[in-house]
Amino acid sequence: MASQDFNDLLAFLAVARERSFTKAAAKLGVVQSTLSHTIKRLESQMGLRLLTRTTRSVGLTEAGERLQRSVAPRLEEIERDIAALMSLRDQPSGTIRMTLSDHALEKAVWPKLSSVLKKYPDIKLEFSLDTAFRNIVKDGFDAGIRLGESVEKDMIAVRIGPDWRLVAVASPAYLKEHPRPRHPQDLVRHVCIKRREAAGGHYVWEFAKNGPDLRVRVEGQLTFNDSRAMIDAAVKGFGIAYVPEDMVTRHIRAGELVVVLDDWSPKFEGYYIYYPTSRQNSAAFKVIVDALRHRQTRRTRG
């Protein structure tokens, strides 16, 4: 394949992933008109229409979808091989993409990696904040970070953080106006601050105490998909929030928030970084995993 044809395929994959000429051009570092010309040239050479364009969106034709499925994995393999070769240099380098939640980033990842980046300036990290269970291979991530109980099978998983709890919290002002809940079912009569899950629904609050787990579907005026926004709303008296305990410790000590239903708060297994068993890890990736490691425990699920 001529080098020009190879570059055209790379341009097509960028548009296919981004579903936008504007975003793809920005990632490739070219102007949009040049990218559009490149795609038209590729379509002309192949004699196939690969993309459907409207004023608002870009989609793939059937031929475009087949080309993406065929070419993308092979180019990604080439990119991994090149990254592995680059790791032979003395200084670890390269870009590592991870999918994780805001809580995992704030409490288990960023405190450990912020100093690493200063030591290894050639390592670049891209964090995608998301609570959805992503297919990291299909979606182009190098690794994912999730609770141990949620890690997919056939993945290498390395623990990076301790167990933690969710706690229900409210401001003293809110509790002055509303009776303190004594049982999770009491929450149906309270104003609660809800969390929107990545799949589109609302998180159903989970509790546990000397028996089967209890799930409560709450209602309230506000819904967020960000823990910090939920905490801020709770501090301002908008209702009861159900958030990671280690994110509200400071607010509890300052008297801004009060824990309710403390003995019903469940404990969750800590976070793990996970990645495919077939992955050829670069020196940069190994630096990141070693920095995140919570205990010298490495296991393969399956």
C-alpha cells in the first residue's frame, strides 16, 4: 500500500471514531477542508461511499462500517507494536488512555500519578470519566479502572486502592426540617439528590445490614452524574446525597454534613486497574501500573 493510501485510511478512521470532521481534523492536526478532500479521494479510489454526511452529523455506510471493523484492529496492533518498540528507549514515553469514574480518579489514581508525570514528562495520560462498563479493547483504551467485583473476566487486574463505603449525608439545616431517616425505606419520604448512571437511568441506592441487600429508589429535585456536584448540593441543604465516604470526610469534620443510616452503609471492594492479558505493555504503561499498585497482588481473572 502506498504511503498516501495509508494516511487516507488513518484519516478515515479518525472521522469514523469521532463522527465529526471538525473533531477528527483537530485530532489529526489538519484543516477540515484538507480532511474532507482526503476522504473524498479515498472514496474515489475505492469506488465506494464510506460516509454519510449531513449538516449536523457524520455516519458510516455499510461499506464504511465494514472497512472500520477490518482496518481498525490491524492499525491498533501496529500502533501497539510501535509503542512497544518506543519503550526500548531509556525514557518511558507514550500516551495511555484510561476509563474510570470521578471517584476513582480523585481518590485512587490522581494522588499517585501527579508526581509520576513530573518525573516522566514523556508519558501522557488521557482520562475518560465514565461509570459505564466499557469494552476497553473495542473502545480503544489501554486500561480501565473499576471496582474489583466489576472487572471483566480474562483481564489482568491489579488492585490500586482500599475498600471504601458509600454513605448517606445531609446538612444540619436539612435535618432540622426533616426527621432523620432510621431505615433505608424512610428515604422514600425524603428529598434526595439522585445520580444519573451512564446507561441513562438513575442509580438505585443500595444498603446492607445483617441480611439481604436492600435497594431503594429515591426521588428528589436534583440529579447529577458528578459526585462533587452532589456533595455541594447536599451541603447547601438540597437533600440527602449518597456518595463515597472518603469524599465527604472534610465536610463531616467541619459540621457541614451529617451521616445518616451509618450502620446500613455497604462496603465495596477497592479499585483495580485492568487490561487484556494479550497486551504488550510499554515501559510507560508499566510505570503507571507500578505507581498505582496498592498491594503486591496481581491476579488474572478467568
